[in-house]
Amino acid sequence: MKRSGSATEDTMKIEVIGGYGGESLGCRMTCLLINDSIALDAGSLSQALTIERQVGVDWILLSHSHIDHTSSIPFFIENVFNRRQRTIDIYASMATTYAIRKYLLNNSTWPDFTRLPNNLLPAVRFHELQDERPLELDGVRFTPIPVDHPVPTHGFLIEQDGKAVLWSSDTGPTRRLWEIANGTPGLQAVCLDTSFDNSLQQIADVSFHLTPRTLERELEKLEPNIPVLLHHLKPPCVEQIRAEVRALRNPDLDFLEQGKVYRF
Ligand SMILES: [Zn+2]
Ligand SMILES: [Zn+2]
């Protein structure tokens, strides 16, 4: 299912729409746009793209149900509804789909767009993601990998034309993600949660997130020396996290920059 030539030839284009684990001035919530047509999480899909570019998004993959990853779905649907011929296909775990249908698209907080304009041709359709079962969209292959967070959550191995990027958002210390990373030839980079600074270690532990301290331990599980791009920083912790990451003096570490377009 390869669509228009939105990416330059044989290059995977990843645009960081939202790079944070919370919302504040200049901080948008987690959302990537891949090859202009696939959104990976939807914390800010309606907030940084023109309506025309939003209309070009055909698929949304969701890591989990938390609102910093899903909150723009109602507004995105409203923006593109009536401007598209096609249904928007959302891929999510059964638990995530259940939560969105129950709490967001429930006819109380927002209309149920899985039944509008009618049951036969709805604006939105949900499809179930299953652990480690790959899915191909627009020539890009996504493999959902279970990670460790209070609700069922996936990271994704993202592959196109022999190149791969491993993206994980919310997780505490985890295992399977690193086995996949170490077993993937052509892995170009890993994107990883660093939500809290070290002074909030206890909060990070109980909410299953990483700090620079636990990040450093996680990186001992990664065999190849490749860039590790950190994201999902909580807005009040940004400056402290950056200082603590710099103090680790690991040349592979960098931050996934909101607004930047990466090509792999
Ligand atoms: Zn989150
Ligand atoms: Zn979360």
C-alpha cells in the first residue's frame, strides 16, 4: 500500500509534531508524522499542521490510551471530516480502542465518529494491534512491541527500505524493546522516554517512566552505538533533564527536537 511520493526516494521522513509528555507554552504533546500520511500518536495532531496537511493523514497508530497521546483525535477528526473521501484508520490495542471509544468518542465528551456520518461509511475505523505482529502502511512496516507502563503500551519498530528506527514513548525499565533493538540489522536510531528529572525518581518509578538515572541503566542493554533521541519530557522538568543528560557525557544521546524533520 504505497501512496504518493511524499517522501524523497527510499527515505523515511519523520516529522516531530509534538515532542513532550505534557502541554505548556512551546511544548506540544506526543505526535510524530511519518511520510506525511501516518501519525504515530496524536497528542497534538491538530495543533501544528495546516488543515490541508491534516487532510493528508490517512492512518493513526497509537502507543496507548493516555491523553497526552490521544487528546487531539476529536479535533483532528472534526478538522478533516467532510474534506476526505476515505475513512481514517486508527490502529491501537484493544485496551486503547476501548478507552477512546468510552471516554473520548462517547457522544458525551465528543460525537461518536465511528458511527458518523453513518454506520456503513464512518469517519473513523479502529483496527486492533497485536504484540509483535507487523503491519504495513504506505510502504512502512510497523511492529508493535510491548513495553512497561501502567496501561497496555507499545513501542514500534519502524522499517522502510532496509532501514529501521525504534520508537518508544512511555515506559519504565523494559526488556523486549532492547532484544528487538539488538536483533535488528540496519537500526539507525532509538527514540526513548525521559519524562522526569532525577529528583522525581519515585514518581517516575510508580508511573513507569524514565529519568536520566534509569535511562543510563537502560542504555546498558543496547548493544549498537547508535543515536538515542530522548523525548516525552514533562514541561516543568525540561531544563533539569537536559542538564542531567549532558552530565552523563554519552555522545550517542540527544533530544528529539519538536518541529524538526528527520530522514532515515
Ligand atoms: Zn505520555
Ligand atoms: Zn502514558
